[in-house]
Amino acid sequence: MRGNYQQDPQVGGRGCWKPKKMGNADTKLHFRKAVIQLTTKTQPVEATDNVFWDQFWAECSIAVQDVFALVPAAEIRAVREESPSNLATLCYKAVERLVQCANSGCPSEKERQIVLNCTRLLTRILPYIFEDADWRGFFWSTIPGTKKSGSLDEGADENEARPLAESLLLTIADLLFCPDFTVQSHKKNNPDASEEMRSIDSCEYIWEAGVGFAQSPPLNYIHDLNRTELLKLLLTCFSEAMYLSPLSDSQVLNPWVSFFCSAENRHALPLFTSLLNVVCSYDPVGYGIPYNHLLFSDYREQLVEQALQVLIVTLEHETGSAVSAALQALDSSSSNPPEELEPAGPDNLFVNYLSRIHREEDLSFVLRGFAQLLNNPLIQTYLPRSTKKIHFHQELLILFWKCCDFNKKFLFFVLKSSDVLEMLVPILFYLNDARADQSRVGLMHIGVFILLLLSGERNFGVRLNKPYTLRVPMDISVFTGTHADLLIVIFHKIITCGHQRLHPLFDCLLTIIVNISPYLKSLSMVAANKLLHLLEAFSMPWYLLSAPQNHNLVFFLLEVFNNIIQYQFDGNFNLVYAIIRKRNVFHQLANLPTDEGSIQKTLQKKKKKSGISRLNSTDVESMESSRPAAPAEPGTLKATLEATPGIDKITEKSQVSEDGTMIALPRSSSPATPPHRGAINGASDTESNSERDHEVFTRSQTSRSRMSSVSSTVAWTANSDWMLSWKSRLPLQTIMRLLQVLVPQVEKICIDKGLTDESEILRFLQHGTLVGLLPVPHPILIRKYQANSGTAMWFRTYMWGVIYLRNVDPPIWYDTDIRLFEIQRI
């Protein structure tokens, strides 16, 4: 026996051995012969012919990579088309063996091997079942002899038959809490493993300490590997969603997820807790030994990745209205969480459990887990590449989004302390790093959506005033200031140096700055200049005339300046000075020509301009010691994404009252609003119209709306009436009054004292005041993220695209007929 085992260096305990892989040439040949027999048989093989079927799982151990190599896609499709009954029987027999092994408790090594072989084979075959619409219902048909209890018994009553999918899902859940296979047995000598399986309380076998569980079971790499394989099969079961067009009814629940997360699954609570705790407790750095990740295999990382992907899929809510209903219910009754989180279909217990997490220590544990993992790539060491870097940050951001979306207590917990900055810095790091890479457009969107969600809360803006002292290497201008400065500098970099497919994000980026602007106590000179540069670029006449919604960006920036001047004037002398220096930009805006002749002249000049290069900053920036954001390598795969709705569709306006509470404003505003309010609301009116035009265009152009094209202007040309309609609403009164008061004073100081040094002017502005000189302060308007069906579909395509691209060993869905998105090469 000794020769068949090898020591595993990852496990520090004595006597920790693992069996060698038995995937030798004879084993593979035997398995390959069985596959060939199946593909060449023209007559159906009886389900009772166990000698034939056992060749696939009972004879030997086949590594998952070998299963994928020895069962080619063409042969699976051939059996599906030419011998459908044999494929059906293969699936049925594989599930049957899994059920039998789960019921027995897998007491022997042979039974555990059968479970793994069946798991690998089903993982290989299921995508080819899903890609054919005629086969999709197969797993939901009842198999004769399948009892409702989940066990397979020839003598069962037909009325109690359970669909094959339900048997498979319940069996996977059982196997994930199988003593000595996926969890540590609590009984030293237990002769009756099947009895233990039937009576097991899986809440006592939660995989890791954390939410709702205090004990941390000893690490066992074999258990981790077995859990990972079962979770991979579970994820494959859920992936039927990838084979449905995004235009199909988005209200239809994923039947695999719905059943698995229903009360039918007795392990729902311990499994949800196990997955969450495994993710949030994972420490990729370990004991901090340099290069430890190069010396040892980290089996826990594979488990964390699969757990994370299963979590984000099971927590998928189908409708925005359901999310809103859940959050409103939590708001109105914090002590009694809602019984029903999904108005339609069965309750998703995973969503339910997530929404009920409320203990301070549990919320802290989850947030700490997110912060530690997301900050992992930012860790600086003197030895290059000496610490392990994780690669599942996109899945982490999706899970963080779902935690904030489904559990408002978690969102408020995140925002109530400076811990939110532990999330902000890595998100900004990822945004800056991905801005030039077209394969990471989805990452850019999820990061911006999270910041949009957080910016809807006052506490987020207030926390941003904390000084930024970290020195994370990012290719941005060196500055001394706050986290708000960091955010503005990076947003400026994304807008001016990002690729063209980021255009749809411009209004989101500026909305975030608008939302935080009333709370920013002191912007640095670098950040102030960046904001003025954006206004200068966006207010160029030829840019304003390039698309029907471009002027909205000017409205957003003017709103930022108005908010800071009216509510945070005292500490923002840098911004005031920058406004004075760039006063010509505001005067040019106020005097924009609107006659047809001037418009035509500008449009002629516009043709000479080229792309987004018009926004590139001419400033020579001081770079920190960091590598610049790089474009995608040629040949990089990316998944296409659904178009995101316009900013007015994904936000709702709330007005901040004097006591700090927010009052939601109605969707549409009357055209006869007072000048200042009209200026604010008018921007959104224009947004609505342009978004409507955009929707009509995308539907008429293609049956599947994609984000590949930024241009959405169909035969649209600027004219005098259109320009007058928004120019008359530009909110310039406050800024013009500021310039009217301060410019003469600053000029007088310069002449009287012969100043050439701006520090004296800044000192003057720092101690100046405009009390009683400015117009009456306007109400603070916050645009809060609002869930809707458009963003729900975007999240679904993005999430499954990430999962598809991240599962390459084995490549579960590669070369199958995916319909939810397309895979393209850069």
C-alpha cells in the first residue's frame, strides 16, 4: 500500500497522505473503450445491464481532465442525435449511482470513487443536454421508480415519482455533508454510515467558522477537493441559464436554482452558511512566508472559487421589483424580517438567509472577508511576486453587490464606519487598472455600479473626507489629499484615458461625483483641476453637438460645482481658485452660439476631430512608480454584455431635507418648474428622451442589444431649437455670482501686492466668505440606484460570462452553443 501514496506538502499534520492519481494508460484505454461502445451502439442498452454501465464509473478512477479528453463533444452530440435513449440511460444511471452512494453514506473508498466518477461524467455531459432545446426538459421528467424521498426504488408508487433533476440536486446536497467524504465524521467508530446519513444534522457539519457557527473544523484537503468537484457539478446544473437567449422571458425562474434553494433541500441553511464562511474566512497569504504559494498547492483556493461562483448564481434575483420589495420590507420591519422575499415562484432560501444576517459580529466577519480578499492584489512586498495573488475579484464584487442589494443592514454597516474605504480603494484600483482593457468592460461596470449604490447614502460622501495615506501603485497624478481626491483623479483618468466602450459609463461616473459633492470638505488642487478639465472638454461646442445627450455631462459637472460652493465653500478654496482661473469656460458656456450658421460651422470642424483623443489631458502628469494600464493581449477571450439602461433608468431622485432625511421625487418633472430646479431636473428630462431614442435604435438594429457600439445616434443632427431647449436651463447663476464677487477682489490683490505666487491668493480665498452674496441654496438632489429589469439582465449576462471564462480547467462550457452571450476574441 505504501507505494500507492505520496505525501502532500500542503498539509502540515503528520500522517497526511493522498492517493496517487490512477489515470494511467490502461485505465484511460478501458474508459475510452466504454465511450466508443456507447457511441457506436445503434440499439438501446438496457438500464439493467449494469456490467455495461459500470464501465463508466465503477472500474477505475478517471481524473476530470481525462474525462473531458476521452469524451469528445462530437461524440456526445452524436449519441444525443442518433442514440438518445442511450444518453438518457447514461444520465439516469449516473444519478442512480450517486443516490445509492449518498444513501449508503459512502463508507468505502470504492463508493467515494464512484461518486467522483459520476460527478465528473455528469459535469461533462450536462452542457450538451442544455444546448438542445428538445432535451432541456429531460431532467425534469419523472423517471419510473424514483420516489419522492429522493431514493431510487423499482417498487415505488408512480404518483410519488420525483424528477431526475430534483434527485440529482438533493443528492449533491447530501453528499456535501457526507462524513469522511466531504466533512469530518463526529463518530470515531461508526459501523452504520447509512444510518448516520439519514439522521445527520448538517448544521453541526458547517464547513467553516463564521456566520452562525463558532467551531473551525480541521483543514482536510481531500474533503476540500471532493467538495470542489461536487460544487462544480452543481454549478453545471445551474448553467442551463447560459443556453437561453437574453430576449427570452427574464421573469422565468431558473428551475435548478429555485428547487435547490427551496425548503425541499434540508441542507439549504448549513450549505449557504458553509459557502459564505469558506469565502469570507479565506486568507490567501496564510502565515506570510514568502513564496509559500509556489511551494505548496492551495486546495482551499479552488474550493473558495467554486463556493463563490455557486453563491452568486444561487443569489440571483429575477426581478428588480422583488429586490425593492425585500428592501422595503426590511426597512419597515427591521425586527421581523419578511417571510417572503420572492413574490413569484418558490422562496429562494439563500436570498432569504442573506437578507436576515443582522448580528454585528456576523456583518463584521463578512465585511472583513471582502476587504481582505479585495485588497490582496494591492499588497506590497519588497520581494517581487512573493505573495499569492487571487484572481476571483470579479466574483467577489458581484457577491458584495448582492450583499448590499439584498441586506440593507449590511449596506448601512458598511457605510457607518471608515471600513467602507477598505472597499473603495481596491475597487478604484481595479477600475484604474482595467480602463484600457476591452476584455474587462464588465469589471469596469460592476465597480462603477457598486460606487453608484454606495454614493446614494450620505455616509459614503462623509467618509470620503478621510485623508488618503496609502501608496498603492497606480498610474495617476501624485497628490496629497483625501479619498474623495483619489476617486476624482481616477474617474478623470478613466474618462480621458479609457477606451471608447467606456462612454456609456461617463454619466454614471459623474452622477457618483454629484452624489458625494455636497459632503466634500476640501478638494486638493489636483482633483479641482481634473474637474475643471472635464468641464472644459465636455463643453467644447463640437463635442456638445456630437450626440443628443452629451450636454448632460455639463449639467452634472455644474451641479457638482454648485453643491460644493453652496454647501462646502469654506474648505474648498482650491476648487474656487480653479474656477476663477478657468472662468472663460463658464463665460463661453453662457454665450454658446445657438444660431444655425454657428452650429453648421462647428459641425464642419467636428469632422476633423478623432474619437476620444479629444478628451486626453495635455497636462504632463507625474506618475507614481507603477505600470500603466495595459490593453488586452491579442487573442484574449471576452464575453459580450447586454446594454445597460441610461442613468435616469437606473436611478431615482431623492431630495435631502433639512433634517437630513431623503424624500423621493416623482419620475417626471413639470416643464414649468422654477429656473434653478428646472436646471437640475431638466438634465434628467433630456436623459430620458435620449435614452428612449437609444432603445428604439437598438431594438430596430438588432435582436440582441450589445454594448459593442458606443454610437447610438441615428440620423440625428443638432439644431437651434434643440440647443436653446437645454442652454436656457444651464445652472450657471451661482458660479457667475461667485465670479462676479471674487474675480475683482483677486485681481485687485494681485495688482496691489504685485503677486505672482498663487499661495497668497489661496490664503485670501481660504479666509473669504460669500455669505449673503450667493443665491438661496438649492435643495441637495441625490440620484440613488434603483434596481430594474435592464440591470438585472446585465448582471445575469456578466455573471455567467465571468463564470464561463474562469472555468477553464476543465473547460466545462467551451465550444457549446451558449445563447446568453457570445464569446469573442480581442
